Amino acid sequence: MKNLLRDLRAARKWSQGDLAEELGVSRQTVNAVETEKYDPSLPLAFKIARLFKRPIEEIFEAEA
């Protein structure tokens, strides 16, 4: 699943560790989502959307 997580995190000048702390997950989870090796659970996707004040569809895009 393509996503804008890395760009959104970088815009706030947060490290992966900073974002992980905000979300209550490990840095490895943030890395896996950013590199598209892991699709976040729905609750985590909602948490990310709320944190960045954006609709889920704006952050995550299913690949065709």
C-alpha cells in the first residue's frame, strides 16, 4: 500500500522514533509502514490520520 507517511513525518521534522512514540508503536513498525513492507491495521491507520489531521485516503492509497 502506497503512503505519504515519510513525507508527513519529515514535514514535522520528526524522526521515526518520534513518530513511533506519538503513535504508541515501535520505530520498526514506522519504518515498515514507510517502506511499504507492512500495511497498518485499521486502528493504526486511523491514529495516523488523526495525528496528521488528514483523511486516511489522503495518506494511504491501495495499489491497483
